[in-house]
Amino acid sequence: MTEVVKNYINGKWVESKSKETSDVINPATGEVIAKTPMSTIEETNQAIEAAKQAFRRWRSTPTMTRARHLNRIRSAFEDHFEELSKILTTEQGKTLDEARGEYRRTIENIECATSIPSLQMGYNAEDIAAGIDEMVIKQPLGVFFCIAPFNFPGMVPTWFWPFAIGTGNTYIVKPSPQVPLSQVRQFEIIHELGLPKGVLNMVHGGAEVANALIESPDTIGVSFVGSTHVGKIVYKKAGEFGKRAQVQGGAKNFITVMPDADLKRTVPAIITSFYGCTGQRCLAGGVLLAVGDIYEPLKEKVVEASEELIVGNGLEEGVQMGPMASKHGMEHTLSLIESGIKEGAELLLDGRGIKVDGYPDGYFIGPTVFDKVKPDMKIATEEIFGPVIPIIHVKDLDEAIEIIDANRYGNASSVFTSSGKVARDYQYRVKAGNIGINIGVAAPIATFPFSGMKDSFLGDLHGQGQDAVDFFTENKVIITRWF
Amino acid sequence: MALGTFGAVMQFAIDNEAGTMGLYEQAVRLSSSKKVKAFFADLVEQLSKRVDTLERIRRENITEMILEPITDFYADEYPLKLEMNENDDRVVCESAIIVEETRMKFFRYGAQKLEFLIEVADAFERMADENQENIDSLRSFL
């Protein structure tokens, strides 16, 4: 019988009483490998209560002690690196290298949060008036939680919880019901390390759990990563209930290639950008803007490189692109490929119907390239979240930026060029939170905020780095005069 | 087989080093000279450290920003014969020289292919240098 994963509440593994579950499917084989319970409001409230109770002692635990707990978790994740990467690939589909890359960033986030004793320092000024001093201390607030996505199930929660608990808050993770196993294994590892009960909790489920977390008078703030549609609902509701919120939504990332780009270096970066994680990154390339004369040679080389990509089960070393993470995701991508054809784009490479030996039930789509794409076509405006490169030929940088600005999203954008002036223009003018200069995947490391603009991000403080520390703390101002 | 990803290159390297460790354990058993025996025992220890190093640099150097496909790198160009049956020290050392040469060639070329990952390239170069030193020592036994 397939195992139903458990919640982790107050330092204990707890079976959900809910009868309703959703299947966890290995997308390479189509097999059901576990089930996720749709936990109840009561169970969610138990996790909130546990976190609330734990907060009282945890916030007064010395900051260096909290950092040492994080250090132990970091080391344990290093020890289990390969095992964690394989679990991630099994439930999500991405290749082993991509899973390893995800765990590298997971660990880097925890590493960054071990600097909390420095990052959480306040500041002060003497004599702001005669004999009066003023200072800011950064205090933890209470119970925070995240609603995690399916595309980076190992890493995304660590954009948040290491910083939250490092600063003295307590935390609840709600993993994506599609891919709970990475978090379950992480929590099993953490369970062995002696973190005080209630500091870190996990509740599986869907909208009911998310709503209960937001509506509770005992939670302080939410970190959400997922679609813009759901993100806007979360953000609105968070406002209604007076919560802090940081909401990372969808993306359509434009990759601009200038005529002076070094094609030999550019093409592999483009391939990684569009096809990495089978196009299911929020930093994945979404549209390729070929500027001027680079159009023909770029198109030819991109198709050539796309044809060479090895598609298969991500667990097999050497596979360069795994399956889509779900049947639903595969169908969504296929429907957008259809729309591209209907709207008149030219299909240069068709990844539909790809067969992978030994995996007849996997959710595979091969690399797909569209030419003669118009800026108003669905494949140029909507997030595909699949391995598709729509190419638009533009005359110059101004036209490229005009197209980028017209899009509702602003998560990331990259330019490939040999010109410093073009690079500066690009980073100065393009409205996207993460800019790549000759970088296909502009993924900020843990010490920098994972940025985002327009419909890709709602809120003001981002995940990771100092932004995360600020999100999880209140700047309390103290003005002092001694008689 | 194409070594088209960072993971494929690293796994191939780790498998080769682990396989060679098994081979040299046989060499310790098969060789009759104390000196040669001791040398192969040292090599087994060296290989164990190399496997640890390779596993660590695989974990620590995988960076999402530059997970680009690797081209023109093939496992078939570095075939290793990982068994020994002769108990003649000369034959054992000659077989080991071929194994060291093949791995040295792999690490030298791998360092070039992965030059954008400085720590990996440095480690590969260091390992290739060690292979060269091992070859020199093995030749001294002939």
C-alpha cells in the first residue's frame, strides 16, 4: 500500500485524520510513489499552537545557539546530499545535476542564515538630541509560514525558514502536495538533530490549510511561491488579515541576444535557460529576442543544440532534460504549443510525442522551438513552464525592451552582448528583478535577495539574504535618556 | 557514452577512481616485493581520498547559473582494464602504468572542459599530476 506522508507538529510525526489525499507521482514513470493528506483546519491549528508555544523559549535562545542549530542542519544536509538529490529527482523529474544544484542552493541558504548573529544586528546613534541616544533592535515576531511550489520543493522553503528561525521566530512549512517527499526527508534529518520541538513544523495539504494559516490570529506572515493567480489571492487575503506577505508569482523571462554576442558561449547558456528543469523554473527563459543580424545564425545554432539534448529519466546520469513534473503541466505546455501553431508561429522543432525508451508513461516533452513569433501571441506573453523557445526577431535593443516592458511579468531577463554600454542600458532600463548579463539563469545566491517585479512579485521584502532577515524581524526603535 | 553533463563527468571520474582502488587492492595481494606491495597500499589510500575529494567537489561546485551542456567529451576514450591476474610484479606495474596514464589523460582533458569551475579544474589538474608521479614511481620498479 502506498504510504501517506505525515505531518510534523511539535517535534512529532503525526498522521493526518483526513481521508482525502492526492497522489505523488514519479513523472518519469507515471507511478504513484506516495500520497499527500489534505490536512484539516484542526491539524493546521495544532501546528500553529505548537509554533506559538515554542516561540516563547526560542526567541530568548541565544543567537549563537540558534546559529549552531542551523550549522548542524547544514552539515547533515551535506552528509545526505546525494540521497536528498535522488529523492528530489524521483518526485519532481528534474535531472540529478539539477537536483544537486537545487540542494547546493538549499545548503547555501542555511549557510547564509548561520550569519544571523551578524545579520540581525541593529544600529544606533548617540546624541540625536542633547543627552539622548537612539537605537534600533531587530526583534523576532512569532509564527511565520510558507506555501511552497512544486518546481523547487527542496530549496524554496529554505529561502525563508532558516532566516525565520535564525532570527528567533518559529515556522510552519506547507509543501506542495504534488512533491512533499523532499521536505519529509529534510524534516526526518532535522528531527534527529535536536531542534527544540515546535520551532519548525510541517503541515501537508491544499487551500484549506493555506487559508487556516493566513486567517489565524496567531500567525504573523506568509511567504508564497507559485502562480501569480493564486499569489494575488494570498496577497489580498494576507492584507485582509493583517499579515506580512512576500509573494513570488509567475514569470515570462525575456532573453535578448545582441548582434555582438559571443554565440559559442551564448547558445549553451540559452539551452540551459530554456530547457533547464524542463523549462519549469521561474527563472527559465520564456522568449528569445534575436536582435538584428544575429537572428539567422542564432536560430540555426539554437535548433541544432536543441536537437542534441538528451531527454530521459533524470535519475540516469548524463540525461540533460527530464520529464515535466506533472501530467497537468505537460498538458498545459502542449496546449500552448497548439496555440502557437494556430496563431501562425512556425514550429522549427516539435517536441510533442517524444518517446523515451523504457518510460512509456513518463510526462515527456522534447525541446521545442518556434520561429516567426509575434509579441502578442500567447506563447510570447503567457508563462509556458515547459521546454519551448519562442523566437522573436527584433530590429534593435529599443524594440526588445519595448516588448519586455509590455509583458505583465518581471521576474528575470538576460542580455547577451560584448558591449558594456548595452549591458548597462539593459540593467538600467529593463523592469525585471533579476538581470543576467551573459547569464542564462540569473539566480541570486543566498546572500542576495531573490528579486522580482511587476506581476512576478507582490510585497516589498524578498526571500534570501538581508531582505529575509528584515521580513522576519521588526525594527524596534528605542530612544534613551538617563537622568 | 557522451559525458554531456557535469554530473556525468563527475560520476565517471568517481567510478573510475573507485574501480582503480579495487584493482590496486588486487595488486597489493598479487605483488611479491614488499616495496611494490607498500606502494600499491599507499595508492589505495590515495584513491580513497581522491574519491572523497571528487564527491565533495561535485556537491560544492554544482551551480545552477552555469549548468550548461558539455560537448566533445566521451567516456569511451578512457577505457580502463580493471582486473589483474598475474602475480609478476613487472606485469602488475605495467598494467598499473596504463591505468594511471588513462586516468591522467582523462583528468587533464576534464580540467580543460570544466575550466569555468575553478575548484574542479584545479582538483583535476592535481589528480593528473599525482597520476604522473605515480607513473614515474611505477616505472622505477620495472
